Amino acid sequence: MATQAAGGHGNNWAFCRYAVFYAVGFKYAEYQQAEDRIHRIGQTGKVLYTDIYAPKGIDSRIASAIAAKGGAVAAFKADVDKIKANRKQRVADLVARL
């Protein structure tokens, strides 16, 4: 068990099958990095992630912000994949749409 920041930097958690985030912050990159630390070479199974937060107040605002940032990242990745698949478009077009 570690904080999100500590769990996301310099550690290899590939032996874990469960991850519980109980003190999530607004930094999506730290959240994603903490998840990615579990998916390293040597991870052979599925991982169950659990976020513990209060349904009201700052915790719910943080959860909403993380979800929105994750959605933005997923949308950006989907756009990049479309560009790769369709060589006629250029990355400059994607940047111009931002």
C-alpha cells in the first residue's frame, strides 16, 4: 500500500493483483502512472482497481476531474490512431483542431 504519488514513481508493482486508491489527487498523470506500475513485464493476470472516495465534496470533484481527463486522453489517443490508420491526414491537422 502506498500513496498515489509514491505508487507511481520508481516502483514495480507487477506482482500485484489488486490496487486500492484511497487518496487520489487531481493529477491524472500520477493516477495513470500508478496504474501503469502494475502493468510491467512479469504481470500475468488481470488487475482489479478500486477507488475509495466520498460521494460528495472534494472527493467527488476529484473523481469527476480524473474521469474527464481520462476521457480526454482516450479521445486524443483515438484521434492519433485514426491518423495512423489514414495516412492522408497529418498530425498538424489534429493539433489545429485542438
